[in-house]
Amino acid sequence: MTPYEAVLRAARDVAKLDCALDAEMLGTALLGSVYAVAEEDRADAVRDFVGGFLAATSRRRTAAATTIREVFAALVPEASGAAAVKRGAQAPPWTDQLGQVRLTGSYAYGDVYGDQTSYLATFAYDDSDSGGPEHAVVALVDHNIGITKDVFVGGPAERILAQVREMCAEDELTWFREEDPRRLRGEVARHLRITDGLTNLPADGSLATDRALAGARLSLLPTPMLTAVPDPAPFSSDDLVRRFLDSSEAARHGLTHVTEAELPSLHFCISLVLDHVASYAEPDPMRWSPAVAGLFLLDWVHRRAVLDMDDAAMLPRVVRAWAAYASRQRGLPASAAARTDEAIEEMIPEFVRLYTTGERRSPATAAVAQLIAEGIDPSDPDALDAWLRDRD
């Protein structure tokens, strides 16, 4: 059985569904299997599959075949042949409502740390009787990994929106606002393009199954304004470091007047903090949270840096002070700063264990650590050449 035949079989009851939304949900779920297994650009793979499906089924006249063709053409209108798909003679009455929706609201909400932003758009059909109920598209953008991590389409929209409003109202560490639909589309699409190119998709959620329908809905929003993306502002300046070291947070953690012996470790640890910030697609030295601290202390630093005992003792102090300083600079609630500090304190035993075992070191970092352990300066080419000759 070809993939096209498998889809036709799975869609055999599509013409018996009650409304356009039910059919679009079925169609996006079927295309989700294509999206999930694609080895290259997933959005292109779905578009190419729909184009191939429409060509391969052009002579099919059953109600199921003609209806699912219309559904796919509505979900992926840029696919080859989609514009030429016509309504079948046995088409259900709701097919003229496929994709015929209007935006009824656009919103954004997220955590005060800036780890994640969720964008929510609500849509209603021109004819709700045959189209279906007002529904919501929710897209979760994860700023720590730089992708649209999940998308979800569901309803009723009023219930979903009420739940989100209530959740944000009850938690001082979250925010909620109405959002410009142009910005909503631009932010979700920009991060979704990165998601589409991932080798492995996030494991949880409805990203694959709802991707096609979410994309179709987002394409109906006003086109984002084209603006030049400025280069990230430099932040690893002496001025920033000086302001940090002059802060009350640095003093509270004993960093203002360190001994001369501790000074190299202090500046090395600060440089690691800034290097980690620079590794993000949208670097912001003031965006620290329990999640960011965990990525840094329990993963990034072990893969990227070789620490000696003084560095390992200094780094948690620097991170706690920097996170507290950043929270104050951003005006976060005291509870947000406290939660980050508590999280970092709880991470320290695991940080020490990972430093001791070296189990998360990259091969390059492990090699440098081995050189240092043997008394070889990795920056001295003569010493490296001598070390390599001795190992021949």
C-alpha cells in the first residue's frame, strides 16, 4: 500500500463528519505523520506530500477522496495543484467553510523570567453551523532553545481563553496581554521555521499533529512588518562587569573584595556567564531564571569549559549573584528572584558531582582537561608538540 492509499484509507469517513473544523482536525492529524517522519525540512515535506497526493488522486471520485483532497488543499494551499482542486459532486455541505475563518482575538502570555512565551489566536468560521465552533490556536515559543516548542488547536475558544486568563491572574510569575496579530504571526513563524528543520522534534505535545492547521490559521493573520534585525548589542563590556561587581548582590555573595588569589577565578567565571548568554539566538545578560541557571550549571559549562577547583568553588557564587542582580535590573518580583536563588542552591551538589566526574565534558573539553592534568599548557604550541611526540 502506498502512502497515498494509506491516507485515503485513514480518511474513508471524512465525508461523514459534522463540520469543517472536524475535517480540518482529521486532515492535520494525517499530515502530522508526514511532518513527524520527514528527514529534512518538515514543512516542505508536508507541502510536497500534499502536492503528490493531489496528483495521485486526481481521478478519484468517491466522496471520501474528493473531500480529503479539499481538506488538504485548504490546509496547504501553497502545495502544487491545491488551487485547482474543485468541490466534489458528493461533497458534504460544510466543505465551502474549509479555511473560511476570521480572527476574533490575539493574545500573548508567559513567565516573568522570559523563558517561554505562548501566543494565542482565536478564530471563528463565517458560518458556525457548518464550519464549527470558535477555536483557538496556541503556540509555545521557548526562548532558551529558540524554537516553537509546541502548537495546539482546540476549542471552545472562550473556555481556553478563560483558563489562560485565570491561570495568569492567580500567578504573579506570569503575565497576560492582548497581542498585535502581526507580531504574533511573526514571532511564531520565525521560531517555527527553526522547529521545522530539527532532526528530532520535542517529544511531548501536539506539534506534529496540529502543525498544518496551525500554520494555515497563522497565514491568515496580517503580514508582519519587515524590519531589519539589528545585531545583538554588545554586553560583555567592562562597564557591565564593573556595575555588577559594584552591586549589592555581588557584595552579598562576597565578590566585591576577593583576595588576589581568587581574582583570576572571579573574572573567568564572569566570562563564562557572558559566554553562555552569547550562545543564545537572542542574548540578554539580564535574562536569568531557574531554567537558564540549570542549563548553565548542569550542562553548558561542563561541555564548554575546563574548571579548576578554585573556579568550581567560585562559579555558583557568581551565578547566584549575577541572577539576583539581573532580577533586580529587570524589576522582577521578589518571589521570582528568590525562586531562582533557591533553585541554584539546590543545583550546587549536582554541579559539584558533574565537575568531579567530568561525565558531561565534550571530547574537546576532556582533551584540554587531560593536558592540564598532565601539566601541559594548551596555549603553548611547543609544549603541545612535545606532548604529542612523547605519545607517538
